[in-house]
Amino acid sequence: MEPVMNKEAEDGRLISEWSALFEQMPREQMRAYVARYLGPLQPPGPVNPRSRLSLRERNERRQREELLLTLETLVACGGHMNELAGRLFIHRNTAAYRLEKLERLLGMQLKQTDNLLRLKLAFVFRQLLGEEDRKNGKR
């Protein structure tokens, strides 16, 4: 029997496998894929540290981040709502409400395995692009 790997080591191994698999894929194609599936949840743009966001803008940004975290956790849980609620330390009804809101925003049913796979791929691309940007000093 193999020892249980910790989550960080497993995620790191998975990302390196995905990275090797998608090495030849054009980065603009990855960005377009991420925008297509995660676009409604992405913040509108980078925040200028000198500009002050209104209360409404800060609230919208926080809600998008919360929904994005909920979606990413749902994908990591394989679509299991009880596990999602447990990982986020929220009530199951709160999780259900967020998922309904996400389904409306994204225009897809989150219980379908095909959609979860599409979203998993979008999150992998997002992470690969983020790592690449950090290496190139873009962030």
C-alpha cells in the first residue's frame, strides 16, 4: 500500500504533469479558454494602489473572489456539495445558494461532469499562466 501524499505535494506533481502536457499549447489560447469559462468571475482589472475603490466596487470584487474560491473548491471536491461546504466552513444551504448563483453567472450546470472537467482545465490553465507570469516578472 502506498503512503498517502499530502495535498500540496500531490497538487505540485499534478501541475507539473499538466504543464508538460500543455507545453506546446499557445498561451493566448489558454488565456482565451480561461476567459471563456471563468471570465464572469475574474476581476475587471488590476487595482491601482493609488486609486480608491468605492464600497460597491470593493464589495463586487470580494463577491467575485468568494465565488471563484467556491467554484475552485467545488472542482477540487469533484462536485460534492457536502465536501465543498466542509472545506469552506459554510452551511450546506450557503453552498447551494452560491452554486445556483455560479450556474446563472457561468451559464452552465455545475453537476455535469463535462462542465466540471472544463472548469478544472480552466483552473489549471489559470495556474500555469500565473506561474509563467511570475517567472517572467509580470506580477
